[in-house]
Amino acid sequence: MSDSALFPTYARFPITLVKGKGSRLWDDQGKEYLDFASGLAVTNLGHVPDAVKNALVKQLDELWHMSNLFSNPNQEKAARLLADNSCADTVFFCNSGAEANEAAIKLARRYHQKVRGEERYEVITFTQSFHGRTLATLTATGQDKVKEGFLPLPAGFVHVPLHDLKALEAAVNDRTAAVMLELVQAEGGVIPVDPDFLREVRKLCDKHGLLLILDEIQTGMGRTGKLFAHQHYDVEPDVFTLAKGIASGFPVGAMLAKEKFVPAFTAGSHATTFGGTPIAMAAVIATIETMLKENAPQKAAEAGDYLTAQLRASLQDVPGVIEVRGKGLLIGILCDAPVSEQIGELHRRGLLVVPAGPNVIRLLPNLLVTHEEIDAAVSLIAAVLTEKAAAKQA
Ligand SMILES: *Cc1c(COP(=O)(O)O)cnc(C)c1O
């Protein structure tokens, strides 16, 4: 029997983090780390940001929870902030990314079946995508490894290769309800979507009356250098989903839609006990207001350009490094072999990074990361990758 009473669902790194502030984390031995993971794109304003902490402390003294059967001014305000700063008009709050995608899939089906009176239900997604771990969202995910042992999977999901317009067109039929994609496939290896392809997907959705759903759970909240990644493109989604960075670490998900799709959900058609609770919404409001006040997305764009340029310059002659790719501060270093040893060594030297698939080192510093911190991270990465490449050749 193992010492732990937890399900072994994570291959955890051997580090116990107990404190964080800004870009820094400390473990239970007092060792300091530079955090280029941000809890997987969650703590986008850094750890324990003062504005969010103060809002949470204030709300802790007032009201933690009440039912969604009562009106909720914090939820109204958070939704208004999101709508005013995006192409969406309406918001449904839940508690995680998977739940937000689940809500989007339900909205797409119900829009066709109840508003338009068509028996459409199929959602087309892309290979290598990641959309979550509930039964519907793992079925939507275009990676077999998340599906093993969970049969039977829900019906109504179809996958086509990313950037293959012909395959996408061929997959559309009279059951198709929506197309769903990430603008940078994050878990799948940090693969940015080509803007021309996205434009064609939008055209195809318009032609067939399909919903374009963007999964912005990792790319949203300033991560790619705009508040939402689709704002880089001249394409607007019908629906998009958020979670991860939306509340600086408090668990919140959101599904946002244009007005046209609002009639698909009526009282009783979708609900959650914890979604949009006053305390969660205090974290959302403070996070968004701080991001806007600090121009955090713009800072992320600038820092992302700098980090990418420094990585490309330092790694260009390192054997085994294929490319540095991504958008804003969602960056992957693609190597020609598994990178778990390199990641372990970077952790030992005080830089926290995470993988994205076996061969990609993923960098997700907070949006306010400094050039000094970037320089420190890049020199550690270059040193470790160079040493490992030399050891391999010897
Ligand atoms: C993390 C992630 C999810 C799932 O979010 P959870 O909060 O873990 O359920 C879905 N889609 C994308 C793109 C993600 O990065």
C-alpha cells in the first residue's frame, strides 16, 4: 500500500511548493524557484497578486455562497466586464475548463434542436486537440491517450487533422452542429493555428449554419498577448470558453456566446451549484480589472516576443532542438526526443517548466514577467539543453 491516500492520477514532480509571490515560488526546504509554468497558465498575474487577494479578503468577510436561484451582483458585474471586453454578449459561469466546454457543446446542440428545430448534434474537433476530461470533453479531445478504458464514449464527435480544410469540409453533414478548436493547441504540443485556416473555418461555419466554438481555456486571459487569442485574428467566434487564468487560481470556468445563441438556454436547461459564487466572482472581477489596468496582455505580447527571440538566439546551435514556437507567453521548445530529463534538471536548478507532449518543453511565465527573469530562464534552458545534448553525443 502506498503512503498516499490519493488516487495516483498524476505523475507528480518531487517538489513540495508552499509559498508563492509574483514570479517566485518556494518549496518546503526553503528553496526558491522561478516559475515559468504558472500552474499551467493559471496564475497569469503572478502568485498572490495584491489586488485579487484584497478583493478575496473583502468578500470573505461579506458572503461566500448563495444559490443561483437568487440574483448575484458580483456575477452580473463579472459577466458585464467579459462582455464589454469581447465580442460575446452573454456568459455562463461554471467551475472548470471541462465544464465550460461541456456547456458550449450543450449550447450548440440545444440551439440547433430547440431554436432551429434541426436534429444536429455532431461537433467536429481536431487531432492533437485537448478539451477536458469529462466524458463529452475527453471524447471531443483529439488524443487517444485520454480515452483508453473509458468506453463507451458519447456519440456525436468527429476529428479531422488540423489545417486540413478538405477533411473538414468532408466531415460536415446534416448532423453537424459545431466546429470547436483551440487557437494554439497547447497540451497537444504548442501548435499555433494558421490565420488563413481559421478564416476558412469561419466561412465554412457560416455557409452551413454551424457554431464556431473556440476553446480559449489556455489561450485566453492575456496569455497570447491579447485578452483573448481570437483578437489577434479578424475572426469572431460564436461561442468561446475560458477557465485557467480567469480568476488567478480560484477555480472558475466561463462559456461566452453571442446574443443570437442566448435563446438556446432557458431557465432550467443548464445549471451548476457552485458556478459564479460571490467569492469566485470577486476573484474574476479583480483579475480582469487588474489585467486591463496593467495592460497585462500587451506586456505579455512584448515579453513573449523577447522570450521567443532570446530562446531562438540561444538555442539555434543546440543539437536536438527543432524549433521554438507559440504565441505571446504560450511557448514550446520542440525537441527531437523526450524532454523529461531536461525538465527535471531545470527544476533542480530552480526553473519550473512543464511538458506539452513528450518532446516539447512548455513555457508559461506570468504576463508581468520581467526581462531579467526571462534572461535568467533562457540561460538556464540553454545550459541544460546544451549539457544534455553533449552527454548524449559522448
Ligand atoms: C486545461 C484545458 C482544458 C480543461 O480545463 P480543466 O479546468 O482542467 O477542466 C480544456 N481545454 C484546454 C485548451 C485546456 O488547456
